Amino acid sequence: MAAELVHAARSKKACKPVRLRFFYYIAGSGGVGPTTLASSFLLLGEDVIAYNKEEIKLKPYSGALNIDFGKGVGNKNVYLRNLPEVKSTFKVLRVPTVSARFGSDPFIWNWGMHIFANFLPIKYLRDKNKVSKLVEVIDPIVRTIDGIAGQCVSMRPEGIATKARKLLLERATQGATNFVMNK
């Protein structure tokens, strides 16, 4: 998706992208399985790799921003995460400033992630077996809260030309629709 955006922006001479930030939001389980929860916990054990003309390492689940995800979702807090699209956007697409952030609802999940990131030993967060056991305990709670918080997934790119953003949002919508239809 990012490759299409950058290519569209460059080919139409609309702009040479200098910054691309990925923002993700999930309410409850987002309608997906415990794998997303496990991935979220495992990512807390990794430094966040972001780029500002060069690679920088940041603390996971730090750098909160309040982002407007639009009608139906509204403003949500999102936090730095180490996601693969950041490195590929920098290295392959040559966008000099790139980062990714993720947030969830209800807000207590963000507090929990922040606490895990700051107080659980890195060794624990990198151990797939221990994380799997943690997911077995937490996932039923998340599923119960789904009845209150609902299930939603949203993505918002920022820092690209308006025309390219429209294309990305159309593609993201198509991807979300395909996901739901083929679930």
C-alpha cells in the first residue's frame, strides 16, 4: 500500500514524499483472533525503529499522539510501535522520515500496554511461550469487553499528498472489506 502511494505521488509529480506516518487503531479484539494480542505483547519487547533521515531507536508504547481517525472512530491516542512497514518505507521507498503508532480502546488497554512495556522484563516479552500464556489469560477478558467497546480496526496514513492519501484510503477500505468478506 505504501509503495503504491509513494509511486502515485512521484509519478504524478504531486510531491516527493518526505514523511510518512502510519497510525493504527483497534477497538477490543478488532474482530480478529488472539494472534493480534500476542503480536502486540511481543512487540513491546522490541525497540521501536523509526527514521528521521537516519535510524533512531525509541521506547515501545511511548510518544503518544492524539489522532483523528475520522467519522465513526474519532480522536484516539496512539503510541510508537516497531512495525515492518516503517523500515521498508525508509529503505525501499526512500521516504526519509517514517514512523508507526498504534492505539486501542477501551483506553485501559493502552494503560495496560504501557505498564507491560515499562514493568515486564524484556526477556519475558520476547519469550513466545510466556506471551502465549499471558494471552490465554487476557484474551477472554478482551472478548468480554468487546461487548462494551465493540470491534473496530482503523488505519490512517499522514504526511503524504492529498491525492495519494485518497488512493491509500480507498485501498485500505478495499483491504478491510476483503478481510471481513473472507473471514
